[in-house]
Amino acid sequence: MTDQKSDNKTPLTANPGDRIDDAKDLDEKSEQLAVDSPDITGDHIQVPTYFVVDEPNGEQKALHHVKDAEEISDVIRQARMDENGDRKWW
């Protein structure tokens, strides 16, 4: 038996924070948390579902932490800091 929404079209994930909802706008996606709970050490852990990145054309894009993991890694590799702490894109 699979866990499905009542519409039987959208499969649910094990973690509700991982759900992809294309109806959400960029601001709503930027606030969605995949993890929001204490860990075994007692520290409170928050992991965003989406990482908002700046595109070369100046627009912003929300990347899902699982579905877009490879693209997130590419963005991180492109970002470098100069000696003044300013981000430089390569």
C-alpha cells in the first residue's frame, strides 16, 4: 500500500517537509522547512526544503534540496569568496 493524497495522483513523501508544491511562490518556498526538530544532542535542527539562488540574469530560483541537489552543488562550486569576503562567481 502506498501513501497517497486523497486525489490518488500525488504521492506523499516520508517527510512532509520534502513535498514539492508548485503552487507555492518563491517566498513560500523559501520559508518551507524539510526538518524542524531537535536532534539526539538536543540541538534544534532546521533544514530548508528549498534553497533560493540568484541566477546569472538577476532572477531568483528555488531549488529543492533533494530533487535539485546536483544543481545546488553546482551553484556552491561556482561561488568563491575573495580576500574581502565578497562572493565572486566563476
